Amino acid sequence: MKKQRRKFSKEFKLKVILDAIRERETLQQLGKKYDMHPQQITNWKKEYLAKSLEIMDSKTPKQKEKDLQGEADKLYKKIGQLQMEVDFLKKNLEP
């Protein structure tokens, strides 16, 4: 019979990660406490810390909106330029 993979809730993962960050117990002790391999705890902790850095470095929604608006303006300008070139070429290629 095939063994099914265990699925962990977000709350459980966060609880384990926070215990690992506090470092009051070793990874082996945490592994026994939560019935899981210490490497899994290490992987979750690394992923959590990496993503938390991204969150802290991320721009505010207003900054993101300004960046997107600037990109949209550049694209509209490029579209206009390309449309003018197409019109020019159509005009000059007609017999």
C-alpha cells in the first residue's frame, strides 16, 4: 500500500518556523516534538526568512502604481511611433 504524503497547514508551519527561529530547542528536538525531519524544518525556516526579506524590501502600492503607469506611458509612446511608421510605409508603398 502506498503511503500518502502529509500535508501541513499554514498555521502549523508558522508555529514550527517560529519555534526554530527562537532556537530554544535544537532542530533534532523540534523534529521529535513535531514528528518531522529536522531538514524540513530548516528548509521552511530558510524559505520564510528569504520571503520576509522580500516583503520588507518591496515597494509600497503607490510606488508600484507609479512604476506601472510609467511603463504604460512608455508602451503607449512606442505603439504610437510604430503606428506612424506603419502608416508612412503604407503610404509610400502604394502604387
